[in-house]
Amino acid sequence: MKKTLIVAGVTGLFAVAAHAQSSVTLYGLIDAGLSYTSNDAANTGATWRATSNMTSGSRFGLRGAEDLGGGLKAIFTLEGGFDLYSGGSKNGLFARQSFVGLAGDHWGSFTLGRQYESMVDYVSPLSLANMDNRAGGAMFAHPFDNDNLAGTFRINNAFKFSSANYGGFSFGGLYGAANGGSGLSDNNRAYSIGAKYANGPLYLAAAYTMLNEPNSATNSGGAVSSDYGIRADKQQTFGAGGSYAFGPASVGFVWTQTQLDGVIGYGNGTFAMPISSQSGKINNYELNGKYAVTPAWSLSSSYVFSDVRFDNVKGKSLHGNFQQVNLMSDYALSKRTDVYVGAAYQNANGDADHAFIAGASGPSEGDSQVLVTAGMRHSF
């Protein structure tokens, strides 16, 4: 009888331990390099700089999960960005991501906190601007990262659902509450939806994001935080695209459109006059390709055409476009360490009379600019 009770007790303890199984992982990435900008209006010529975060954002984080039984888990992520050369935090201790939630094997996850919106989750992987693949990164962002494919901003006060994978199909949505969730005000709130189909060599995706009054004077604690790069009363972004892999190569196409209402000082020095207009629209078209020369060495390239229009700017309309060609060569020294050389050339036309590549030291003196970066990434 005693032996039976002892065995039952020990079995029960192991069952409780298995039921309460949990894990916490410390992870991160470091990206550092040397960059050359062909011309910089502020520095009146070419510049050389030690740079960090030119391709992937340097970061550290904690990721954890606790098994609650029945296929249910409690999950959390706390992730902060930093500048390698200064050692300083970028925008706050855990400003990249900070959320907690529940995840189920059969339905997906529901999380609350500071998170990425659907353009980043679903459409960004199709672009070489994506900061988490080794084929490109932030320096290949579309002008001003107007569509957030390089992950310039995150959403505060966000309630987010991401579905499980159903035969390659998955979907999700996000709602960012206004002013810390107080009331139902439209001021500084956001919402986003997206879906993708990823099965074998085929990847298709589409997403939509709306940001309402992100620059309101009373947006303290609202959905869109200070790292938001576009100055407008309202922004809507649509995106869709696809890619197909065959053997060691893949080709992809992505289209995004950013609609802006109540534009305030937008243009980052690339237009002939300061921008203050009733509305604006930016269409981005990207065609890209990747090729694995060997298991360790890969090449990638993209062509991006961005058509930019602003209406009612001091009684007239502005229309310009940017054409950019990107190239990258990446060599993996190991699963966690790689070295790369990336180059971008941009030409501005029409009323967009100054080129400005993402990551360059500043707008160009004229209508063209070259940016070259050589660097190293290590993940842990």
C-alpha cells in the first residue's frame, strides 16, 4: 500500500512539473559596418561613416513561454534596440517589441503590448527592405520607409491576433488603442489586417494599415509613438505581392500604396520646397531576385520605382519619382555569423530633385546618390 502511494505521489509531481514547463531565451543580433555616401548636401561631398543597423537592427531580447496544458501556452517578448558604436538604447529599453499573451496549437495567438503591424508581418518578407533576411535590409527601404516594410515604427497599446497555419494559409489583425486605451477617441489610434499563403515555393501576401491622427498634439500614450517617420494627420497603406522559388533562385514582386491626408513638412529635404499639403500618395513597385551561389554565398538584387504626388502645395501640385537599384552579396561564416557588401543607387526625377537613400548620411546635393556598406552580422 505504501509503495503504491509513493509511486502515485512521485508520478503526480512529475505530471505537475511537465504541466508547468516553461522556458526563457536570451537572444539578440549585432550589425556593424562601414558606409560610403557618394554625396551629401550638408557635408558638401562624399562621406565615410562607421554605421550600425544599416541592414538589420541591432537588438537584444528575452522571449519566454509557459506550457499551460491542453495545447495552450503563455508567451512574452521583450526586445530593445541599440546603437553599437555609442552603446545607447534606441527609443527606450524595450522599444522594439514588448508584449504578453496566449498561444494555442490550433487557433494561433493573442497578444497585448507594443507590436508590429500587418504590413511588417505579412508583406515585408517579400521585399529586400525586410530587416530580418540576409538578402537586404534597411538601406533598401522604399523612400522614407513610407510603407513600413523596413519596420520603422511599431504600434503601442496593441491588441493583436495571429492565426495558426491552415495548410499554408494564415491571417491576423491588430488594433492600437488611442491614448492608452482611454475612451473611443479616434485620436492616435491604429488598426491593421493581413493574410498570407506560404506553401512550398509560393508565397502570396496582402495587408492594410490605417493610422489616424498620429501627430495630434494630444497623442501622448497613443498608438503611434515618437519613432513614426511621416508627418501627416492620417495615413493608409495598402500592400500586396508574391514570390516564387525554383531551385537556388527566387523572384518576387511587391506593390504598396501609401495615402496621406493633412501632410505636414513631409519630404526630408528631397523636394524643391517644404511640403505642407492637403493630401499625398506614394506608389512603390519593387521587383527583386535572390540566388544562392553556394550554401554559404548568396546574391540578391532589386529595382524599386516610387511615384510620389503631393496636392495643393502652396497652390500647386508636386509630382516626382525615385528609381533605385539595390545589390547585395552575403557570405555566411556560420549559422550565426555573416559578412556582407551592399550597394544602392538612387535617381530622383521631377519635383523630387534630391535623392536620399535610406541610411545615407543625408540628402544628396543633386538628383542622384550612391550608398555602399560593408559589414558583419552576428546573432545569438
